[in-house]
Amino acid sequence: MIQFLLKGILRDRSRSLLPIIITALGVGLTVLLSGYMKGAFGDVIDQNARFETGHVKIMTQAYAENKDQIPNDLSLLEASKWVETLHTEFAEMQWIQRIKFGGLIDVPDADGNTKAQGPASGMALQLFDTNSGENERMNIEASLVIGTIPEKSGEAIIGHDFAAKLNLKLGDEITFFGSTMNGSMTFKTFVISGTIKFGTSVMDKGALLIDISDAQLMLDMENATGEILGYLKSGVYNEEVVSKITSTFNNKYKNTDEFSPEMFTLREQNNLASMLDYGDVMSGLVIFIFVLAMSIVLWNTGLLGGLRRYQEFGIRLALGEAKSKIYGSMVLESVLIGIIGSALGTVIGLALTYYMQVVGIDISSYLESSSMIMPSIIRAKVTPELFYIGFIPGVLAMVFGTMLAGIGIYKRETATLFKELEV
């Protein structure tokens, strides 16, 4: 039966070509939009995880309440002890320390007088620890415009645009002015070892990257850290796993002391929970809309096809074929057309998605005044589910359209068939 119907579809293109084209276009758009949203939302989540939130983050409760102000006076003490404990109890994750700080960069001239100044947004990473994975995670080496990663104390990386604004070059000295963990004034001289451009506006503005040992010395934060970030060793965020780890940690170590540590998942930071939920809802909504829209279009296509095949159905009914059998063959035929159209549309959608993954859309001009951590180029992403997700609206829409259009078969009256056939 299937072979017979398939031959009919291939031989009589007038009744199958238009539905296949419509299904292919709808499925192609569904795959492309699904891949684009997966890529766009995935990039935002990945950027936040790498630069800001980690898969989980540990802070003191007081620090967490005021983290936008970077309150290093509320930092977590005995950091090395906490990291050792975390590696022992939660070995499935990699744990690293980070310190954020802000202050003023002063550029001296040959006589030691101020030549230029600018506000700096600093981040201290475990750059000297090759096992920390910070270079790969933050993509530092690949993001360097010129120079190298700091290899010894007193070296720093500065944002490329920031360096151009202050007219700095490799080997120049800059002086950082800020406040210590205890509230006293601090200053330290660094040598520029490189300039960097992450492609994220909020990170590139006034960026200053140093090793955490320099920051601890400069800010009077010996064996203290602002944040401890945890990353699953798989590199992929898993809500179920991190929620279990967070619950276990908080039940054991969180108490009423405001300086006690508290662990937060990625979802609980930077309003990312709503963004993750929004992405899931939008993906489902896109599929629903295309199923509905294509069902309506294919219903009309089915009606037109049904009118063209009105005489064929009449002959088959007059010969004694049951209405249910004719209706069933129409539905089965629509399934085959839906599969063919969906396969073609999936290939088209995957090709377009791959192109968007490689090229992307540059939105850097819209992020110049943004404080959100977002990639400057939004890319689609080819994921395994894209290979089958298009078949859901493709096949269902074709079947629904045919089922609605095929109801007319049951309205045919056998008494009028011979009269029609006489014409």
C-alpha cells in the first residue's frame, strides 16, 4: 500500500509538489528559528557562565546581597581551605577563585606626572595556575590583540580600546589606585603585557586583568577571595546536577552568620532563570505557531487537491470502496508527503543554521551602552534535536490539513455519483 501511494506521489506531481514545497519551507523556517534561538540563548548563558556566574558561585551572604557594588570587605576568608574542601566533597566540578575590583588607572609621563587617567574594571584570575583552566575558559589567549598573558607578578592585560584611549603600548607602566579590603587606599604599578578584546562591551570597557596573587597583595586580601566559581568538568551546564550540589552545600555550610558561604546556581544569578525559561517557551511557541499556520495552509491546499480529485473519489466510491478506506489512504498519503517535505525542509534548515553558526549576526553597535554580558555576534547552533524537530510540525500539519479537508469524503452521497459520472 505504501509503495503504491509513494508511486502515485512521485508520478502525479500536481497533487504532491505544492504540499511538499509548503511543508519544506515551513520545516526549514522552524529548524532555522529553533537553531537560532538555541544558539542565541546558549551563547548568552555560556558567556555569563564563563565571565560572571560560573555553573555555581559561592559568596558570603553579605557579599551576595551587595555584589553589584563589589564589596571586597565582605569577601570569603580562608579561601584555600574552602577550595580544598570543595574539591574533596564535589570532585565532579572544577573550582577556581576570582576577585573583582574597581579603581582608577593613572598613566605617568616621562617625568612621573599624570598624562592620562581612566576608570578601570578589574578582574583577578588564577593566570599563573595552569591547572585552573582560566585561559581556555575565558578564551584569553585567543582574545589578545597584541602581547602575551602575564607570566610574572606585576604584569597586567588591559582592554584594547581602553589602551588606545589612554595611548598605551606594550611595556608601558600604569598605576592602579583603589581601596583595600580594609578600606584603606592602595596603589600598585603594573607593566602592560598585552591588550585584549573579548567582544563583549561590558567586559571590554576599562578591562584590567591580573593574577589573583597580585590582587590579594594589592587589596590586603591574603588567602581571601570575593568569589569561588564552580564548573562542571563536562563543560555543559546541567541544572539537575548543580541544583543537587547547591542544595547539599547550603544545607551543610550556610547558617545565620552573614559571613557564612552560600552557593548559587547559574539560574539564580543575573536574572538568568527568566531567560532560560523564556528560551524554552519560545522554542515551543515557534513549533506551535508553525504547526497551526501550516495546518491552515495545508488544509486549503488539501481542499483544492480534494476538489481536483473529486471525480476520482466519486469513481472509487461508486466502485464500492469504503469511505473510511479512501479517507485512510488520504491520511497515509499525507504522512508520506509530510515526511518527504520535512526531510527536504530539515536539510534546508540545517544548511541555513550552519551558515548562521559560522557567520552570525553582528550586534556590537547595539551593545555599546549595554551593561549585560552578551556576545557581540549572535550565532545559531546546530544541535542534535534539529535533525528531527522539523518533522513534528511538518508531518502533523500535513496530516491535520488532510484530515480536515478529507471530511468532505463522508459528505458524498452515493445516489449522486452516477449522475456526476454521466457528465
